[in-house]
Amino acid sequence: MAYQSLRLEYLQIPPVSRAYTTACVLTTAAVQLELITPFQLYFNPELIFKHFQIWRLITNFLFFGPVGFNFLFNMIFLYRYCRMLEEGSFRGRTADFVFMFLFGGFLMTLFGLFVSLVFLGQAFTIMLVYVWSRRNPYVRMNFFGLLNFQAPFLPWVLMGFSLLLGNSIIVDLLGIAVGHIYFFLEDIFPNQPGGIRILKTPSLLRTIFDTPDEDPNYNPLPEERPGGFAWGWSKAEHDQ
């Protein structure tokens, strides 16, 4: 019974969020079991372009470090905000969501050539958080019961938290920068006088990912509860 409930809950996760989160967990499990090592996964331009280890373009987004607090923190945020985006502003637009993944991954890889980052998964998570926060500007949030703020400040609060923990904020800045570029090109610039839509999802992605019918019984994750975790993010509410 428990297995069936867990299986049904897992299958209710929208496809892109399910695939990406699962890939991250399985990659970490493979490293923990010593089936592979991080040295086979990290971003290395020389190995990619000179030795044709193309898989590194993908695997560097899948490893978040050994199992521990940092890994769990990143997995929860990745799952939560990836799912809320897919079930919220990208609901019924799977191809557009996949295109955002490809666009964000391409920009981060490009920037990764100029910064000393070997794994880009955490920056990708910050990008998802940034896009969600800008598209839900009136959601109020609480950080460990200490700070109350509106959603657009969330990426900056996370960056400050990283700084307090002694981590490099380059990862956060990269995620915020790429998230802002996507948000500007997709949500702001097309609505400006004389603006045009620069980001257009290829028809091939629409053919592969978009389906005309949607399951009427599908139960999305409520966006008004972006931080429902007792250990960190309290329940958020929309401003009335």
C-alpha cells in the first residue's frame, strides 16, 4: 500500500521536474556507491571540446555534491520551484519549459567558460527560483522565522545565506543573471513598445513535448505554499 501511494505520488510530478530531479538523485547515488566519480562528471572545456567528452555538458548539472545538508537543501529547492513553474506559468506548455532549460543551460555553459565553476546545478536551481519569484511577485515568504519579504527578494536572500555559510556567491550570481536574462527576454521585452519576442520555442520541441489533451484529474502543487517546510520556509500567502 505504501509503495503504491509513493508510486502514484511520484507519477503525479510533472514530467520535466520528475526527469530532472530523478536524474540528479540517481547521479548522486551512483557517486555515493562509487560506480562513478565526480571527476567523470564535472565541467571541463578542454575535455569536452578536445577529447569529445560531450556528456559533461549535461552531467555537470546533475551533481550537487555528496549527500548532506547542502545536497538536501538544493534538492528540496530544485524539486519545489521546478515543479511549481511547470505546474504554474508553464502548465500545458511543456515544450516552452524544456526550451527554458536548454536556453538557461546554454547560457550557463557559455558563462562557465569564463568562471571557475565545475558544477552548474546549483546555479541552475537559482535560475528556476529567480524566474518563479519574478512571476509571483506578491507571494510573501518567511526565512527561518526571521525575515519576511516578498518573493522577488528570495534569490538575494539565498545569496546572503550562502555568504553567511562562507560559500562563494558566484554560483548564485550566475543563476540570478541567467534567470534575469530569460525573464527579461520572455516576459518584459516583448511587452515593451517596439518589443519583439526573441525567444521562440522550436516547432520540433512542440511536436515532441506538447500534447493537446490534459488530464482533468491532475492535481498540481499549490503555488501559494512555496516554502512549506518546517525546518526552513514557512507557509507563504498571497497579498490580498
